[in-house]
Amino acid sequence: MKAITNFSLWLFVMVLALVFSCDPYKEGNQYLRQRNYQKAIEYFEAKLKEKPNDPVLHNQLGYAYSKLGKYKKAIEHYQKAVELKPDYSEAHYNLGHIYAEKTVLRLEDAIKELTKAIELRADYAKAYNDRGLVYAWLGDFEKAKQDLQKALKLDPENETYKYNMEYCQRMEEIFKAQQKTRSQKPQNPEDIQPQSGKTKKK
């Protein structure tokens, strides 16, 4: 039994070593994990000069640039990544995610890219979550809830997905209340008069 345990441990260590040795951009990815995004950019840009058509490099650069708020550069690299490798689900997800950023807001493009990511990887919980939020922002709450439910089914303990489902439900309630208010005719002209901001004297 002890020999089997030792062999299992050895095998586990060897697999880990193989995984890390297979990462051609270990140093750059380490910078990403450390959140040292500027160093990561410098590393990946240098590697890109050697391999300008490597989709992984473009994807990693897109991620690093996005973390520094440089969305235009990030989008350029993500677009190049999916151009070079159309079945690159992670790059499609990353591109869709950044299209949904508040300072970008290309929501239809976000739906397109997130849908592509899901088509390529049916268990992509993050893509379902993001697409659900985008549908909610577009006012399509049925599709939003379907996607968020799918994300929760794939990852039931994810607190972010749980919160986003509640957020979507609150948005739908507010939207319905606003629609109901708009459909009601005012009882008298005072109901539609703007407030003057003056306080009444007592």
C-alpha cells in the first residue's frame, strides 16, 4: 500500500512538472497571476516579435491591456486572436466580455462573441453568465434568466452567478414597474408637471 501511495505521489508530481514545462510563456503568465500587467505586456510584446501570428500571445496581450483599462488595444489583440484561430473559445469569451464593459458598450457584438464561445464550449459557465447580463441590459429578461440559470446549473456554488440572477430579477421588476407607470394616464395635469424646487412656506 505504501508503495502504491508513493507511486501516486510521484505520478502527480510528474504530471505537474509536465504541465508547467509545456507552458511556452510561463514567465508572462506568471506576471498575469501576480497582476503585474505592465511586465506581462512587455514580455508578451517581445515574444510577439518572434511569433506575430500566435493567437495565444494576442489573447494574453488582450487580457493584460484590458486589466490596465486600455480597451482599444485589448480589442485589437482579441480580434487578431480569433482571426488567427476561429475556434479559440477563450478569446471569443474575452472579446465578448470587453464589448460589454461600460466604457465600450457594444452589446450586440458582445452577444455575438459570447454565443460563439458557448457554441465552441457548451459548458462555458462564464460565457452564459456574461451573456445573461447583456440580455438583461438589453431588456430581454427571459433569455437573461435562461442563461443565468444555465451558468448556475454548471456551477451551482458560484456566488457571483447567484448574485447576478438576483440582480436580473430586480432589473426585471423595475422595468415592469416603469412600463406600468408609463401606461397609466395621469389623473390631472398636475401629475405631469415638473417640480419647481421651491419649498412651501408654513
